Amino acid sequence: MSGSREEILLFMKAVAYRPLSFRELARRLGIAKEAREDFKRLMKEMVSDGTLVRIRGGRYGLPARMNLVPGVLLCHPNGFGFVRPDSGGEDVFINPRNMKGAMHKDRVVARVERSKPGGKREGRIIRILHREHSRIVGRFERGRKGIGIVVPSDDRLLQDVVVPPGETGGSGDGEIVEVEITRWPAGGAAPCCKVISVLGDKDDPDVEVEVIVRKYGLSSRFPEDVLGEASGIPETVSAEEIEGRVDLRQRRTVTIDGESAKDFDDGVSIERTKRGFKLFVSIADVSHYVKEGTAIDREAYERGTSIYLPDRCIPMLPVNLSNGICSLNPKVERLAFTAEMDFDMDGRPLKKRFYESVINSRERLTYTEVKRILVDGDRALKERYACIVEDLYVMRELALKLNASRAEEGSIDFDLPEPQIIIDMEGKVEDIVRSERNIAHRIIEEFMLAANRAVAEHMEGLPFLYRVHEHPEEEGLAEFLKFLHNLGLRIRKKKGHEFFKEVLTKVKGRPEEKLVNHLLLRSMKQARYSEENIGHFGLAFDDYTHFTSPIRRYPDLVVHRLLKERVKGRYRKRKRDRWLEALPVIADHTSKMERISMDVEREAADLKKAQFMKERIGEVYKGFISGVTGFGFFVELEEYFVEGLVSISELRDDYYSFAEADLSLVGEHTGKVYKIGNEVVVRIERVDLERRRIDMLLVDDGAAGRGTRKIKRKDLRRRRT
């Protein structure tokens, strides 16, 4: 036997009836003496990733056979935690006394010591496999005798960190610092660290955003070798680079994007044909400039995606690429990779082809300008863009047909308004408004969906990177159906997409439409990247990928490389084997970085909302209950996209108990019920910027009662059960 990972696991599962020593395993697996060093390294790897566990006496065993669970520790600010198993299944609850010095997001092994009815498990951490945090951001507090304390900004990091004398880096009391851990917590001793960077005052808006960025291990700065490579890339397209490409410079190509956008991934062009429409979607040819294995490529892979914050962008690529030579800026030549697609009169695809091209964008249009032309009939804009106005009308026609075709196939469209945080010149939040979604957004969305789908179909049967979305789990849908029932919506559970479409149709235009959309989306799984094509449930596509944003998403850059190899006939067996090995790793990493970027963007938005509301303490607003828990209910303000908490301790007219069955708070004597969707009036009471928390109070019973309802005392007992 070769002693591979698979063979070791097979032997441990099928043959070994007890934990074995290294010598026993080597002998039983027939590992030659000259191969034992490699075998020892493999065993160490399997122990470090939790596949095997090494116990007393130097023996190795399978975790599941010893009631052990390898996984990731997720801590709660109140001191306890849960180990999320690598293999899936029920989390393991960890009491604060049983943490063994482990910190939030560390990879650990937990021993299950108690199982409760319903599959609930409780245990203790016995080993830490990997420390997630080598650096921490927090507030420095000066103590006695030159010793400092750093209070982590992430309240899920439960231990304050000690800064020994001489390691404070000149930090001032109350300043925000970044520290490197020099001793991990163990045996009741606190972790120690040294200050490596002083970020500044905790009330500085720029510092507060930087805290969030660094908390997730990210950086807005590029390494010197990356910047050096980027500076060597030409700022203009040369004649040699154009040679051999399809020349689309005479086509009426335009970009349509948001007002503040500076990196233009995609340009579109259209024409009518005898059979219907011909659409050109030209995407920035980033793969021409960012070669595999370069410093720029390695850094782009690590970042995985650009991150868009209310007041800044953390780009995946250096700015001279993302906003310069790779961006499809107007009136200049740019290299592109074009998807040329033909559709019939009803918007059904006829044929497609892909090729390297050179384009020259005629205009840089904004979503607002296109809407004013197509919907408002703005005469001045029509005159200004006279050469492309007719194309815009044709684009709208095709986009609406593509959308109707998707709807027929079962594609689910969520109408989720997003907040737009307006930042003034000093970096302060000026306003929070509803982000408009108009016909221009629909045009670009439909064209990008069509191009992504066409590329995925073209690559069928070859190693490829797909964008996939699994079917929702039955448990999540059951909870959602219960919520609909409590809202008074009677919807029969149907199979697949029909259920979702009926829900969205029935709530259209109702006060709770936004809330239902959010909760329905939450009941579904998150889309991800995968080398295995399992389809995209939300879009109802059998084949889908991300091709249209290589400036800001690393998976799109990989897809460009794969498609180029296919188009140029270079997909040889050696490359196939290399991609088969690399794609699962790329898929996992970029999916993880996408989730991190979403967390960073959400937390930065929450910070800006908290800063905005801190100046409005004492003001009164209308809102609706967006969530109910045992400790109170959350209210989203009608005027702003801001959510705050009304604590149960502040409901002073009665004792309230949490009815988990229908997610409501019920007054024991008054029978008053607070549940999701109720309209309320609240006053902003407190704002905690560090915790991004907004506390609210109900103004009075009369105002608060709107939308709430009372139930009879005799029904209280039945409702609680």
C-alpha cells in the first residue's frame, strides 16, 4: 500500500477496531522504511486538520469513534460558544469553563460529554488545531506599572489581551491599536501581545472603518511587489496587443453603471437582425494583464473580491489596473473578451460565440441617465446621446423579453430595496435613502445573466468553475410557512419555484412585502462557487457561472482563463488535470472570501447607520417590527433603513413572555401581542458605536399599539404551549 490519505482512512474505518500507534499503522499498511518520513508528515497533516486525533500514548484514531468532534469554534459575547462540526450536523455547546483558551473561529477538537433530547450536544474543547487570530484590533487601556490592556473590537473575542511593558508602541489611553499575539491564552492565563500599529482615535470615522477591515484580516494596502508589477503594465493599448483580435471599435458600445463607479467591467452593444437581436457583451480582458502565478495574481486570489464600503472601496486589483488599463473607460481603446449572442424575437437564444476583441466605448452612461431617457423622455439627454438613444430602446425591448423568458422558466426575482448611505465631504453620513432600481439596472442585469449562462453552457463537460445555488432545505421552508400563517397569508406549499413565485406575487404591494422578501431569501441557501455543476435554484438555470466582473471577482478571472483555453483550442489533458486539482481549492477560498466581504460591508454599513442615528437621539420615528426574540424586538424605521432594539425590560406596561411558536411577545395580563410586521412608533434612546447597537423605546401605548393586537387571557396558555 502507498499509505495515501484515502487508504489510511479506509483502513481506520474498516479494519482497525482501536486507536493505533505510528509503528502499528506503518506496519499494518506496509509502509517501507524509506517512505516513513513522508508517512509521518502525512499523519501530522491529518492530525492538524482534524481528520485523525492523536491521543495519550501516541496513538491515532478517528474522531467519530472516540466521541470527538473537529470543527470551528464560534463564540458568543456572553462567554459561551458552539463548535460547528466539519462533517455537518448539530453544533456542540461549549460552556465558558470548558474553552481551554480557544478563541473565536479557532479550529478545535471537542469531546461530546452530554447529549440532550432533540439532538442537542454539550462538550468541552480538548485540543486547538489552528489559531485563527494572530493579530487583533482593539482599544488600548493603560494600566499600572507600564502594563497595558487591549479590549478587542470584536466582542466575540472573549479575552482582553495583556501588553507587557515596552511593547505598547507608544499607544495612548483609549486609542485603537493593532496587536500581534505573542502568547496564547492557556491555563487561565490571559493572552499577551505587542502593539504593531496605532490606528488612531476611536471616534475618528476613518479609524472606525479601518478597525472593521483589519478585524477580518484584510488590508487596503497592496504589498510592494504587487505595486511594482502593476507599475510596469502599460497605460495604453499597443498595436501589437490588438493584432489577432476581433475589431469592435466601430460598434456603438456603451457602459452603464452607477454614478460613483470608477471600474467598468462591461460594455454592451446591440443591433436588430432579421431573426431578432444580436447582443455583444464585452468584458474587460483582465487575464491579458494579470498572468497566473504573478504577484498581482497571488494577491488577487488572496483578496478574492473587491469590497465596497459606504465611503471607500478595497479593490481586488491595484488602482492603475482596476480604474485604468483594465477599465472600459470611454473614448479610449481597451482589450476585451466578448460574448456575441443571437436571440429570436421572443428573446430565446439562437447561437453564441466568444472571442478576444478590442473596443472603444462611445459613452459612459449612468443608470439614472438611461432611466431619464427611456422612462422620463428627457429631451436634453436624448439630444446629448442622440447617436445611441435608439440602441437604448432596443436594449430595453430585449431585456424585458429576457426577463419574461426567465420568469417562465421559474427564475425567482426578489424586489429588495437597498439602503444608499450618502457620505459628505468630511466623511460623515449625510443621509440614508432608498437605492433606486430602475429599467437601466434591469437591462444590465439581464444582459450579464445571459452572458454568464452562455459561457457556462459553452464549457459543459470540461473542468470549470460554476456559480451554484442549492435547493432550500425543508426545515427552513417549514419555519417560513409558519411565519406566513401568522401574518394571515394562506399559501399552500408547492414544489420548487412555484411556491416562491406565489409568495412574492401575494405580498406584492402589501406593507409587509419587504419583510417577507427578506425572510424568504434568508430561508434559502447562499449561492457559492463550485467545480461541480449542480445548477442554480434561484435563477432556475441548469448552467451558470460568473464571467462578467473580472476586475472585482477572482472567480470571473479564472473563468476567463478557462474560456480562453477552450476558445484557442489549448485545453490539453495536462491542463485538464491541473484544473481538476486547482478548481475545488479556488472555489472554497473564493466562496469564503465572498462571505467575509459581505460581513465587512454589512458591518461597515451598520457602523455608518449608528453614527447617523447618534445625532438623532431623542427623535421619534415610525417603524415596523422586523424581528422578535426572547429579549425584545427589533424595529426597522420607515424613514431610514435603520434597525434598532426595543428591549423587553423597557416594555413597562406588563410582563411579557416569548411565544416561540409564532415569534411574538405576549403580555401576561393585558394580552397585548408584539409580532413581526406590527407598526410601532419609537424614540431613539441610546447608540453604542462600538457594538453598532441602537436602542429604542416605544413612545406610548397608544402610538405603539398601532398594528399590535390583543388576545384573550384564556388563549394565553394555549398560545404559550
